[in-house]
Amino acid sequence: MSTPMTVEGEQALREELQRLKFALRPKIIEDLAKARAHGDLRENAEYHAVREQHGFNEGRIQEIEGKLADAQVIDIARIRESGKVVFGATVSLENLDSGESVRYQIVGEDEADIKLGKISFSSPIGRALIGKRCDDEVEVNAPGGTVSYEILKVEHL
């Protein structure tokens, strides 16, 4: 099953992979050699800590490589604007109860970061928005209850 991802999300994963493989991995191997030189490995806490760090790093490398292999990269700039909310679009909303305005980009699960205004397409609000158009009212079943929004603007940035 392919996983949708924005161009920016793919780039961020590729950069992390490069850092893990070509900066962190050699450092861990060097640290491992230093810890090994301290003698008895059974009672060498530093050695065991570095081995654990090595395992985490290799696991993350495998995870990223798997995600990139399964990724369906979607370049929102290449999608013709139709006024519909699609994966990668940036949506401006107004909370109909509070009048508060928010702006979100619909992204893949690994890219989601509410502090940066990026929400997953599989989140409750992401699922509610996909396929809707400007001026549509959307009801979102959030953990705190149902929230109503009006879609003010849909952009392909």
C-alpha cells in the first residue's frame, strides 16, 4: 500500500536518512570502537549504551527507507486548482462557533505537525475536509466534541 507524501515531506525524510547514514552512523561506529577498547564488554555500560543507540539508528534508517519505498509523492503545484480540498492543499477555515480562523495544509501522517499548521489527511479534520469546496460547511467529530467550520479558501501552494 502506497503512502501519500508531499514533496517537502519526502525531502525531509531523505535529509534525515542522509544524516543518519552518513553523519550519525560513522560517529556511532567510532564510539563503539572506543567503548570496546575499555575492556570487559559484559560490565561496560558505555558499550551497551552505544550498542543500543546503534540499534535505534539502524531501525530508524530501515523505517525511513521503507517509507520512501512505499511513498506516493504528490506535488500539489502540479495539480490543477479545482477549488476542492485535496491532499497537499492549504485550507483556510473559520470556526463557526468561536469565529476563530485557522489555516492548515493537508499532509501525510509522518509530516503532520499542528504547530506548523500541517494536519494529516487521516486526522478527523483532514478526513472531513478532503473533497469539500470553498464556502462548504464541515462538521468535524473531534475528541472534544463536534466542531463546525466554514471553508474560506483552498490554495495549492
